Amino acid sequence: MRISLFLTFCFFSLHLFSQTFSETDIKELAVQVNRQIKGVNIGNGIKAKGCLSLGRTLIYQYDVPDYWEAPYNIKEEIISNLKTAGAAKTYFLQNIDVDFYYYKGNSLAKKVSVKSTEFSTFNFQLGEYISIKDHPKAKEVNLKIKVPIGWEVKEGDRPNIVKKFVNDGNTYLISIKDNVTFFSRKQIRESLQEDNFVKEFVQEASSFLKTPQVIDQSVVTIDTYPAVQFKVKGKMERSGLTFPVIMKCWVVFYEDKIIFLQAMGIDNPEFRALEQLYSLITNSVIFPEQYN
């Protein structure tokens, strides 16, 4: 099946709209794609009838010849082609389902339905542990953490950043700072029970953003150490350019150190889709020395 022409049209159209697709946006997209592909011969006797939408589903319709038989792996082939063309990522992030209808005359010969989640191009599997023990920026913190499969491990480019994991513009980093003094886990847990302590800490940690807006915050435990988890969005300025960002951060109070496990990106559906992965990375953290 040669559907690359259709895919090119579709992918181009997807970029004409805003970051978040409403059902109205999807309907307008269907109208535009319908004009582009209607009547186009895409090979092997297959001709595009058009495109329409129903809710959050795009429906592509084709006329096929009488001798046409659907490949046994037609769904896998469609998904693969959409990923190659680049459209699958947008379908996934924008929660758009896609149906394909193949007609012989007035009879429906084949229907293929693909849920938006099946278009995911993200790998949510973790690989092997890496250790920051004896790293010059680790400040004697012994920590092990798993790296997502397919992500590159880089050295931090700022004084307190130990490591960072990067993939296609997305970043998860580990940074460590000195605390004012040593605190036991019991002392920190008592402090974290005070709402003002947590609130003021989160405000200070996100003060580098312009107009920061705290989305959520909570007290959690990472391995056996008390931590604050929060998500905040705001604006950041770099080289005179201001752009919206969102940050998910876990702050671990480790004796006389503060460990920041931080994911930051552009405030868009891609970041929200990756939040599950960031949580998996954080939950993999181990402090080996406490088990000796």
C-alpha cells in the first residue's frame, strides 16, 4: 500500500493548528485534508474518497478495486507509515483516534481503527542503573538511578548539575546542593508537616520562573528519604526570548544535602505524556549506603 502522499498532506495540516486540538480543530483539519486527498490515486488501484471527523476521530475513506485484499498486517503497516511520516506523534499527543475505511463499490470491505495511544512513539521502559558515587559534583552523595532506554546520559553543564538524561529536546536532570546543616529524616518529616514550610520552599525553588503557577505539591518518600514533589509552570527568558515552560520536580532532603530530580520542558502535550516516564525514573532511585 502506498499511502505516503496522504501522510505528507496529513502531517502538514496538523501543524497548522494550535498546540491543543479541540473537536472543532479536528473537524477543520478533516475538511482541509478532505480537499487535499479527495480523488487522489495512491497506487495499486486505491483512490482516496475523502476525510471526515466524528468527535476526536479522523475517518479516512478509500475506494479499492474488486481484486484488492487487505494485507494481513495492514494495521501495523499503517501505524509504521504514520510514525515514519511524523504524524503519529501528533495523533498521540493530541488524543486523536484514526479510522480507515476501504470500500468496494458501495460495500465496506475493510475497516481499520487505531487508537491514539497506539501511535505512541515514546518508550517508557527503563534500562540499567547508573551510579553517581564519587562523581566530583555529587558532594559525597551515593545514589543509583535508572536511565530510560534510548535516552542519552550527559554530564551537567552547570556547577551543581551532576547528570542529565536527554532525548529529542526533553531533559531530566540530577542536581545536588549543600543544605545549611545536617537534618535527620525525623527532623525533616516534622518540618514537612508544616504547610508554610512546604509552600515557601516550593515558591523559592520556582522563583527563577516569571509568573510561576504551582499546579500541585505534596510530601512523598523517595527510597526512605522524605521529599517534596511539585509541578509548576511559568515563563523563562533566554537571550531575550520568553517562552512557556513546565517543570516537575522532586526534592529529596538527604542529611546535609538537597537533591533535585527535575524534568523540564515546553508546556505542551508532549511534556504531559512524558510525566509517567519521569515518575518511573524517580521511583527507581536507591541510596545504597542505607542498606549496608
